Amino acid sequence: MTDERRQQRFTSALLRSAVLLNTLKEDREQRIKACPQIRELLLAALVSQQAKTATPIIWVTRDEYETEQVYGRIRSWADILGFHEPVHAQTGCLKHSSFHDLEDFSKGRKRLLVADTSYFDQAVPAAQEFRTTGLSLAFGQTLALHDFADRCAALGYLPSDMVTGVNQFSRRGGIVDIYLSTLSYPVRIEFWGDEIASLRYFDPQDQRSLRSRQNQITSIYIPSLTAASFTGNLWDYTGGAQLIVDESLLKPDEKDLATNKFVHELTIVPRPVWIWCDSEGKYALTFDAQPLLSAQGKLKNFYTSLLDHTGPEVPSLIISAQSRRLKDSLSESRTRIYGKIFEGRDDISDQITFQELDAGLFPVQGFAGGSLGFNVFSDYEIFGLVQSTHQTSGYIRKQYKHFLYTVEKGDLVVHSDHGVCIFEAVMQMKAAGIEREYLLLRFADEDKVYLPTSQIYKLSKYAGKDKETVTLSRLGGKSWTRERRKTEVDTAAIARELLELYARRAASTGFAFPEDDYLERELAASFPYLETTDQMRAIVEVIKDMCTAKPMDRLVCGDVGFGKTEVAIRAAFKAVNGGKQAAILCPTTILAEQHFRTFSERLAPYSTKIGLLSRMRSPKENLETLASLKSGELDIIIGTHRLLSPDVKFSDLGFLIVDEEQRFGVTHKEKIKALRTHIDILSLSATPIPRTLNLALSGIRDVSLIATPPKGRLSIATYVQPYAESTIKNAIEAEMDRGGQVFLIYNRVRSIDTFARRVAELVPRARIAVGHGQMDSEELEEKMHAFVHGKLDVLVSSTIVENGVDIPAANTMLVIGAEDFGLSSLYQLKGRIGRSDRQAYAYFLFREEKLTAPARERLDALKEHTELGSGLSIALRDLEIRGAGSILGIEQSGHIEGIGFELYSKLLKKAIARQSQLLDPEHAAYQTESEAIDALIDTVSVDLPLSASIPEEYIRSDTEKMAIYQRMSELATEQEVRELMGEMMDRFGQLPLPVNNLLTLLNLRLLAYRAGISKIWIKNGILFFEFFKTPTDVQKQTLYRHHSDWKIADRTARLHFQKFGRDWLVQIEAQLRALFG
């Protein structure tokens, strides 16, 4: 039987049960026994079969959270079982004071409404008041664009250049973006004239439309944010409606006033009510489905439960975000690891249907179906925890470019030909009858340069020393030329040294681990979360590296809690499965302890032997661990820098994980570096050090970025303010009042006890303990254990909590003396809170008299980067504040101060490319055999008679316009040009001719570079091509084939422009493609 036939069988059985609800008499009260797992499923099935004249239903919940749960599960079940359209169209809910669905319910367009009891105790719109509560939009609707923008403002939405937060809207040409509090994503509304041509969700992080089938919007409702006085009541809409409640709702808490009033009203005025029950008693209708126990990620338990409940007459449906992996695992487990369990059940595959749960759907729970005739197993029954995510991902270079997009008027920039200057303005000017856009740049002595925006690639943001001490370059002066030339010479030397190190790595032969086997696939399938796209990419990249003979050296960069540990677990297990030992090197004992627990729990089903080398263990235990490691009995060893000691001997070490590598000192790093030439090394970091970024941004070191936060994680509310005892007192009391815990970071061990006593005086009811690295290990462990288990309210500690402590109940942190901390350390500290779905608060308190300019910049950076996933942005900001530091121990800060970090990085990349060409000419950027061309694409220019600019009416915001120009400056391939063109059309609408021309010029520049041409221009009616070197005979013949009138002398080819005719632009592009094709 096919999956489709089996699914039809499930649906038919469900509908037969659901219609039984229609047989109930419309008495005042009808009790229905049904376990919570099937209630929304039954209602979804019932609504899908109801006629529009059927009795409307109001499902009453306790609060808005429960409303979202019920409403979400109804819609999910409808999608899963194939009756999406009728249920979605006829089901609505009341939340966030949006009354659009109530209006549809009042007019019979929706048959089921979910609402909590508070809406029965507050004013809602009466039937005649709906037109004042908001605005309905639909695909194809006619609406004047300017009127719509005005209406958004009148409804209380805040005009903005770019929509990044809730209740903002933005208009750009024929596109309006708006972020409603009722939706998970902001909406992009595209107009064609005065007709709505498209409604789609977009990601506020990268401003791109989402690409999924969930992004097909036919209508939205924009609720008013302004105060309104309504005269209606939700009871007005219950006449003739069927109410549904849970039996627990009828026994409310005394403090729940709204629910008490609702229950009291039910007792006064008889109304038809269905009561969901799950206790013993008499019922009008009984469904005997039962909840299933969770296997908690243990596949053996899951398979046992699956076999116990599944049979020819009672098939099972497995709904999982990882159904494909589970299907593969089941197929393999039947014949290999769990063969005995499946003995005699060869027909099991015919009785199971797998269905993928889309990431955008609300999670549901499974059940043993009983009389329903089928079972359902969800991620909850399999893994015990459901965590769905739906976010976009980023790459390190993309993040780096976003770092550069912050150029604003008055900022320091670097012109590659003329030096350091100030960006003053964007201007429209005419030259030779062609209108173009220029960037006005101011140099020393008030000299000015007007840079065409088509040459934006010559400009880079200045990131170096303190901006106030920078000297602007003089036009025509020699100092800039000398500084640049000296930097080029020194970067060439650095490039040689870097390449020699990595050439030794490439020349050495490591161990090529075998491809994934069934055990590794089973470990992946037992992961109780849905991997984010970039987390999965990181896993794939690491595993791919491990399967090659070249020793791996990869950095996985991602914020705390974003999934780096799971990447490490799978890689370590692969190493063990391949016959090698793995070591995990941690900067602190606490982090080592946490990793030991996590690795042990995840790898427990596979008999993997894991050891911990820690000062918190007895000498005898550590000696036994070392002996087991040397004999090969241990598979994985976890510890601090103690692992690098001479007495630590491995039987066969093949894999090393370095967690938070920026925390290790020079000596330890040298020992790690010595290992890099022959074993696989995986480094993990939330905020990589500048040296690491240099290597990554230069393309020398492999980097994977995990930038997607877990679903439900809130950004941490961050406050930077002067030290005040009142702040400490109020913050602690506020956190304690909501049952939480507080980290109080005080990094002066000598006076930490005195400070803790003062805190106890400020908040007498708080249970306070002190912890720092100089304490006895047993005492420290005892206090940390007490804090982790909720026996303390406040932990006054040094930065020992910076790494490793994971306490979801701790959601407030105060850092005393924040001016003394590095930016990376401050960010790491902040990452210790906000590990749950509760709002977290971080207070960075500084002493005014000790606040230096760099310290102020660090604290300002913390305020700027409060969004989730900011670790890389913090590192880049730190790089800007401190300079790029040294690479391989060679100090380059002088050059970076002189020419700026971005240009320095370009020159370093150029030097590495040249050295690579000398070592391996086959990989030359230009198609030469023995000679490297001394030019980057930055030296290529194309000047053709086209009006090229971004008109003000297309992008009104100067900041946003500069961001796009910076994007254009980074374009390196035709594919990137096409992607930017698509993004601009998505975000701003159809491209005006000047914008299209601008992108065309940039694309021609890329083609010229590939063709070996450094300059294209027109003068006195003649088109000139200037090559990097004298054209080859093949290149000359290619030119002559297109036009026999080409004149070629030395490195220059020329032709009368009129020879190209009216389609001259197409002809030039074809000529360039022929030259490199």
C-alpha cells in the first residue's frame, strides 16, 4: 500500500469519529472524554466537513498562550492530514487585540473561533464598529498606494527607512513593508499601480523574501495600534454558537478574575457547552485514544513502542521534522542494530507512513488511536522535546560585508588610489550630457574628489586606530603611495609564511575517516531538535573535511546555545567510529564538566568510553583516566589545558576539538599549532579573535558560521550605565520576584567577599554565595552545584562563569567594573543568561572616572549588537576597535592604522593569490602559464555613456543607499550581480533604467577582468580596450572575428564606436565573453 493510500485511510477513519460530535444534542452541557492529544485533531476534522450553515463554534481557552497553542495545532493537523484549505479558511482566533477574525466570525466567513476568557471581560467591536479597527488587504485589491501609506501611519505604525522591528512600516517606490505584532515575520506588499500584486513574508535580518510554500499570502489584516472605545462584548457573538471548554477551565484559580467571571456567567445563562474531559465520570461521547510515552531520543525504546502499537488493522503515522532520517534509520536498524526487536515483523514497513513536518507548522503530539483506527508518533514521542526553527542563515563573508555597510556621512573611508578621506555626501551631476551619481570625498586641505558610484569598488571603510587621531591624505602627495607600497611588500612576506605553514599541512598525510555508517546516521536521527540550515551546513562541512586525507583545521563560529556542541559531538563520534581517539580541550574546568555530561548523555547508547581529566577529580581518578587513555580503553577525553601536558599519552589520537580557542594563551596555542600538521582539529568559538578573523577573511582558514538562534529565544535587554547600588538592588529584587536567579560578576578576588556582604545588606532576603577560581575546587564545585539546582538566588563570582555554565533559570546579570573587560569577554558573559524563553536582562556598570575612549567604544558596541547571533559582529567590532593585531606573531597594526583594515585585507588576499600562483600556476586568476599579473579587479575600470545611479525616488534613505553601494563594491561574480539584482527587485521593486545601467557597468567590469582587460573607455567617438599585457594572437583573432576594423597596438585595441550600431552594449558584452570563452 502506498503512503498516499494509507494517509487516505487515516483521514477516513478520523472523519468517521469526528462526525460523532454532530450527533450530540444541543443541551446546556455535554461532557466528552478525549485525551488532550486528539482534541484539536477532532475539531480540525469536524470543521473540514461542516457546511457553511453549520453551528459556529467558540473554543474558550484560559489565556492567550493557550489560544496560540490550540489554534496552531488545529491548523497543523489540517495541513498534516490533507484538509488544509477548508480548515484554514474557516478557523480564526483572537490574540494581540486583533479583531479581523472576529469580524469574519460575525459574518459567517469563519466557523471556529479560538479565544481566551479575557475577551469575555473586555470591550470588543460591535458589528458596526469593525471598519474602525484596522485595514484588510487582499491580493488583487485596488488601493491607492499613497493613501495606504498614510493609513498605516494613521493606524499608529511607525514610518522607518527599513523595517526591522514590530509595528514599523516602510515605503520604497511601489513596495510597502510592515511588521505586525500578530505575525511571526514582517510582510512585503508590492503594488502594480494601485493594485496589490503580491503579499509575502520577508526576513527582517537580511530583508529578503522567505522562500517556502508557507510564503503564499492571499490576505492580511492590519490592526489599529491607536486607542479605540468599543461597545461590544464577546458574549454578544455566542448566540447560536457552540462553546467548547476544558474541564480544568471550570475550576479556575482565585486570582484568575477573567476566567472566574466567565464561569460565573455560564452558570447564570444556560448555553450549549462541550466540555473536554480526561478524568473518570459519565460522558455523552468517549474517544479511547491514549497518550504515548516518550522514548526520550532512545531509538530502541521508540521501536519497541512502535511495534507494540502497530499492526495490520492499526497502522501508524510518523510525523517528524526528521522523517527522512527516521525512515532511513528504521530501514537500517531492522537488519542491523535492532534485528532482534524486529524479528518476525517483516511486514512492519507496510503498516507505517512517514510524513515530514514542515518547519513552519506548529508541533503536535501523538497518541495510540484505539477506536480511531490508527496511531500517531510525533517528535515528542520519539525525542521527548520538540524544537522547531525557521530562520535564514548567513556566511562569514556575508557577515563581514554587513560590517562594512555602516558607512555614513562624515565617516572615514579609504580611496585605493588617493588614501584616507571623509565621505561627505551623495550627489547627482551631469558630465558630457550623462547624469550620474557621485560620492563627494574630502581630503586634507579641503581638497575634494567626486567618485562615480560605478567606481564604488575603489572605496573601503576605514577601520584602524582612533578616528580622532587619523591624518587625512593629501591629493597628489607621496606619503600614501609609500605607505601602500610598504604594506604590499610586507603582506607578500606574510603571505609566504602563511602559505608555507598551510603548504606543510597540505603536504602532510592525515587520516581519511570513512563515510557515515548506520551508527552515525542513528546518532543524527536521535538529535531531539531540528537542525537549523547553517547548523546542518556546518555538520556537513566538518564531516566532509574529515573524510579527506588532508588534516582538517576548521573553525565553527556561533553564539552560545546555537548548536556548536552538537557539531562537535557528531564529529567526535565519527572519529571514534573510525578507530581513532578524540580529545576535547576546554578553557575552564566548569566547561569541561558540562561537556563531559553532554557527551556522555548523547553517546550513552553506543558504549562510547568517555573520560574527564579535571582538578575537581581526585588524583587517583585522574591517574586511572590517563592509564585508560594510553591503553586505548578510552575513546574520548575531555579536559582543560592539562591535556597538553607531557604526561598525557594517547593510544591513537586522531581528532582534537578546541572549545573557545580565543581563551587559550600563547604557550598553549603553540602546542595546539604543533598538532595541526597531522591530526584533524575543530575549533569552536562564539567571538573569534582578530587573528582568527584575519585568517578566515583572507580565505586561509576554513570557517563555518552558525547564525540562527533557537526558536523562542529572546534578545537580551542590555543596559550600560554608571555604577549605582540602587541598580544592583532593584535588578536582584525584580529577578527574585519572578522566581529567577542572578549572576553578579565582580572580578576583584581580594575584595569579592566584602562586596558580597554589601549585596547581602542591600537585598537581605537573597541567598548569596561567592565563587572564584582561587577557591578550593571542592568548595567551588559545591557552590556551583547549589546555584545550578536553585538553592541560591545570587552568585557573586569572577569570570569563571564566562565559559560553560548553562542555567536557564538565571536570567539577570550585573557586571561590576565593565570598563575593565574586553569586548569578547563581556559578550561571553552576557551569553550565560537568556538560555530559555524568558526575557533576560544584562547590566554593565562602569566607573565614570576609569572610562577610557576604547572602553567606551567596547560598551557602545554591546549596546549596538543586542540581537541574537551577534557574536561575529562583536568580533568584527572588536577588530575595528583594537586593529587586526598580528598574524603568526608578526605585528601589522602600523599598516592597518595607515591604510585601514579593509584595504589591508584586500592587499593580503592579493599577496596570497600571487604566492599561490607562483606555487601552482594552474590556479592563476588569469589564464597565464608562468607569470602572475600584478593587478586586482579593483584596478579595472569601465567608463561608457550610460546614466548610472540609484535615483532618490527608488531608495530614499541615504544609509540604505550606501549599504547597496557597498554591496556593489563587493561584487565578484556574475552570479552575485544577478543575486543583488533579484534582491533589489524584491526589496525595492522593478529596477529603474539608471539602476539597471549601473549593474550592467559593474557586470561588464567583471567580464573585462576575466578577458584580461584593465580599462574600457570612449574618447572622440572611439572605443578603447586596454589589456593588462599585450594581447595574444588568439585574443587578436577573436577581436577581428567580431569586427575586422579593430586597430591593435601594444596593449591597446581601438575601434570606431559607431561600428557597434544601436545595440552597442550587447555587442561589447558579446566581445568580452568571446575573449575569455
